[in-house]
Amino acid sequence: MSTTCCNREEITPRYRVTVVGSGNWGSVAAKLIASNTVKLPIFHDEVRMWVFEEILPGGEKLSKAINQTNENVKYLPGIKLGKNVIADPDLENAVKEANMLVFVTPHQFVAGICKRLVGKIKPNTEAISLIKGMEVKTEGPCMISKLITDMLGINCCVLMGANIANEIAVEKFSEATIGYRQDKEFAQRWARLFCTPYFLVSVVQDVEGVELCGTLKNVVAIAAGLVDGMNMGNNTKAAIMRIGLREMRALSKLLFPSVRDSTFFESCGVADLITTCLGGRNRKVAEAFAKSDGKRSFDELEAELLGGQKLQGVSTAKEVYEILSHRGWQAVFPLFTTVHEICIGQLPSSAIVEYNRAH
Amino acid sequence: MSTTCCNREEITPRYRVTVVGSGNWGSVAAKLIASNTVKLPIFHDEVRMWVFEEILPGGEKLSKAINQTNENVKYLPGIKLGKNVIADPDLENAVKEANMLVFVTPHQFVAGICKRLVGKIKPNTEAISLIKGMEVKTEGPCMISKLITDMLGINCCVLMGANIANEIAVEKFSEATIGYRQDKEFAQRWARLFCTPYFLVSVVQDVEGVELCGTLKNVVAIAAGLVDGMNMGNNTKAAIMRIGLREMRALSKLLFPSVRDSTFFESCGVADLITTCLGGRNRKVAEAFAKSDGKRSFDELEAELLGGQKLQGVSTAKEVYEILSHRGWQAVFPLFTTVHEICIGQLPSSAIVEYNRAH
């Protein structure tokens, strides 16, 4: 195999991939990618993975442990990433040879990372963001893919979907959606990089639609959790999820007229919504909130139930509410509006099923 | 109130409603309708309900028991239907004054009922079918609404949605979708007849789309049950539900080009699919089938688990398969095809996540 690869390399330089981030989902992404780069001659075998360095309880560096064991012993223990995954704690060094960058960090770190990368990346580099939960500002959402494009001057696709990392890590069947802006050929190259027999990737020309699905679904998951907490049954839960999907679609299209209805039928849309509303931490904390009957706050329950992890749904609901009230759209989005009003204690949990005002 | 009503009646004859059927869902429908006919002057207060007569264990007739207690003691015990619901065991008598007929019986009885009603109904009568699970024949689906229209020469809408009857009976929030062919005004009148603060009804001009959603979702529920039986997790289940929804949409549009994508975002589409794939008997039996690892048949498990109730998903999968093979469409519908091949023992349950051939 290597002979063919080397021969090809002399003709066409192969794409080199760096994964920027090495948490749970980043490690699974590196595993998926590494299984393809060794097989497909258009990619260089080696996958570099930037690791935000940590010292493990035994005193060892996380990056060193990953390189010695081929496992992310902290964030994805027990799963071999592939010998061709090289952990690198030096961000600038990790990206310097790459022309395909996979961003998969907590969203609040993206701006700082991009700032450090300005002027440090190769020309014609392409990026993809796997980051769900970007910021929504009053004037509209500030999308992570846009932030990366603006700060680094490079094109950025997104990959979203019903992707619980630990299930993909053990190769359970799953799907994802890549959203791209213009260049379909590059989007298809990203799809080849991620696609495996157990991880199917489709490609749609709707970067904003795909990315907004990933964020707004967390608001719907809060609503679904409230329904669970009040034991309202599958009928009501399905109705709330459907109304939530309708509002996700309507808001996305109002904010970005290019957004397509068909995107919401993709993995990033209906499937991710289902996964998030069945499991997921937003659902879980909202369930506890409804059960507490207004006696405990989301902040308190988050601290108690999530062990340091953060909810996105409550803050996204607040940001969405700001957009809606700024534009006078509250009546058009009763579910989004009601979720926020319940979160801040202005309405009881039971208000989640009171939609007469919308009819 | 009655004064106003009577005054109006002298000017415009009010619509008179008969519910043809009195099972679990039929009784809930009668309750919903009866709560509106007493409030809305365009409808005559009385709701007649045709009861397929049965003798109760105590020797009493079911119809008599319903009229004495205002409860369907057999199929919806504990729920008051409204004093204005009159049970009538005589089919021809039950419909003779009506100009709005609500069909809600097991689908195999519809043809026989319609045969008895030919020439017995008032001119300009309108119908609505709440019957899910119509027959699919090789040349295409034979829809219940079409059967009613063809046999009785009357227009027929459909009402479908995420409607677990017992949850609506106790007034838990839910939604439904009415599909109509031409006459929007009449569809909206049906919506007024059913709509309550806890039961929201929307109206779409897509009778086939709405009706096909109600049937085809049962095939997807079999697939979801198989995934549950193999403990594949939420990711995989969401993916399978999404692929199922895509095939429901694609097949409906191939069979009836008038079918609209937007219908699948309604309660009859994504919401009913979610409810059915979370609970539901098709899901339950398929789960047991996958757990038995091919050792037990669907027939055997159905008899054991459903206590006389029948699965629709397995027979619908077979009928869908006949349509697909007749037209050479199997490769375009890998999920529908695979469900049937698993049901008949030709493929193992694990095949439900092997879709490489579709990509």
C-alpha cells in the first residue's frame, strides 16, 4: 500500500489533516478520520490532534499518554484511536503542515484559538467545525463557522448530526450531515474523510441551516424535559418536539433566507432532535426542574446533576428570546418564548403545553 | 345558550354529526366532538355514535350501558363522553339524520359498513376518516378515504396524528392533522369540530400524504423496535427513524406526486412517527423479535404479547415490499425492504443498520 501512496504523493500532494481539539467528540472524530486516511490515497496517513495539555493524576502528560497508548485515556478511555493519530500539545506546530483543519473544542475557546492561528496556517487551508452550541446574539446568531472564516480568512464547513460520541466510538450505526457554503467538491472530500460503514455522512448546501439545527435543538430539549418531568406522556412529548422543530425551521429561515426545509429532514435536524430529546443533559436537567415544581433553579440543578458540565439550552433560550423580543417575534415562536419564560421563573413548567395564543 | 342556538337553527340548519365506530379512539373522538357541539352553534348538540353491539359480562348491552352512564364502559372506562353522546346500535338509524360522518373503525370493516350505507345517507354528507392502517396493494395503496368516497359518493377528509387515545381522553396536550382534497372550508369545519385547548388541529391540502403517514410509520416502528431489541442506543434509533421518515416521504411522493414535503413536518408525520417509535405495539413486538435472535416468529410474539390485538407493521411492510418489487424500487427504499426481509426471516435483525448499498 505504501508504495502506491508514495508514488501518488510525488504526483499530487496529499491532504494533511489536523484535529483542533481532543475531548470526547474530538477523539472520536480523530478515530473516524484516522481509519480513512490510512485507506484513501488522497490523504496523508498521519492525523495530528492538538491536545490542550493536562497533567494526569499519575503525573504524566495527557499528550504523551495518548501517543504511548493510542488512547485518549482521559476523555475516551478504552478506545484505540489508530496509530496514525499523533497528539501534539503545541497548537501552532500541530496545524503548520495541515491544509484540512477540524475544529472540535468547546465553543467559548474558538475565538482565542483562531486568534493564535492568524498567520500560522497554510494558504488554501479548509476548515470544518463540529462545534454545536454557538453563540446567539441580539442582532442574530454569531455562528462558529463564520467566526472561523472571518478570523482566519478560510472557508469553513460544518458537520452536525445525531452523534453521541461514545456510541460512535464503539462503532454503533450513526449518521451526520455536512453543511457547505459554496464548494461542493471540498464538502465531498470532508465526507470521504469522515464516512465509514457505521457512520454515514451526507452533504447539503446549507451551512447556516445545519449549524442552527445543532444549537436550537437544545432549547427544544429543555421543553421535552419539562414534559417528562410532568409525566405528560409520549403524545405530548412528540407534539412538543414537532412544534420545536417547526420553530427551529421557521427561525432559521427568517434569520437566513437561504436555509432549506430539506435540511431539517437530515441527521442534523430531526434525528439530532430525537436523540437530544430522548437522552441528553438539557432534557435531564429540565426534567428535574419540572419535578421540583419551581422550588429549584436551573443553575442549582445543573451544578448538582452535571458534575461540572454545562447546559446550553437555558443560555440559548435566553439568547433566542433576545432575538425574538428585539424583532417582536415572540408570538410567532410560542415554544421558544415559553421555554425562556419558564427557565427564568416567570411561568410555571405547565405553561409548556399552553399554545392557544398561537392559534 | 339554547335560545341562541334555537334561533340560529331556524335560519341555518345545523350540522349533525355521527361517529361510526365506538372503540377506544372512537369514544375519545366522540368526547372531543361532543364538547364542541354544545358550544358551537353551527353544530347540533347531539352526537350520535354507532356502537357495534356487544353483550357485557353482566348481560347488559354495551349501547345501553353507554347511554346510562355516559361512559364506554368497555373501551374507555372512567371517562365521561358527554351527555349529548347517544349510542345507537342500529347503523342505518345512527347515520340517517347526519351530514357529517366520522369513520373510526378497524380498517377491515370499512368496506362492509359502506356497503350497508349506500343509499342510506343524506345528500351532501361529508365524511372524515380517523382510520390508520389502510391497505396497500401491489398496484398502489388502496386508501380508506378513497374507499369511502368511491363507495358512498361523498367527499372524505382524514385526521391523523400523534394521538394515543387514552392520553387525549385525560386531556393531555396533543395535536392532529386534517388532510383534505379540495374543500378547505369543510376541512376547517372539521377542525372546529375536533379542536380543543388540549387538542390542536391543523389543516393541510394533502389527503394522501396525511393518510400514508399514518400507515407507513408502522413499518418504521418495526425497525425502531429491532434497534431497541439489539440495544443499539439513541443515536442509531434516531438515525433509523430519520431514514424511515425519508422513505415514507419518498414513497408517498412517488405514489402520489401531489404529496407535499411539508406534510411530514405536521403531527401526522414526524410527531406520530416519534410517538409510535417510542411506545406502540409494533415497536414492542419487534423488540422481542430481535431479542429472540431469530428463534421466534412475529406471529408467535404477536399472539403472546398483544392479547388479541394485531400488528399492522408486519403486514404493511409486506404490502409495501410488493409495491417496491413490482416497480423495481427496492434499492431506493433499503429500510422498508430490509424490514420485510427481516420479518420473513430472510435477513437477521442486525441487517437493519446495514445501508451501504444505498450509498
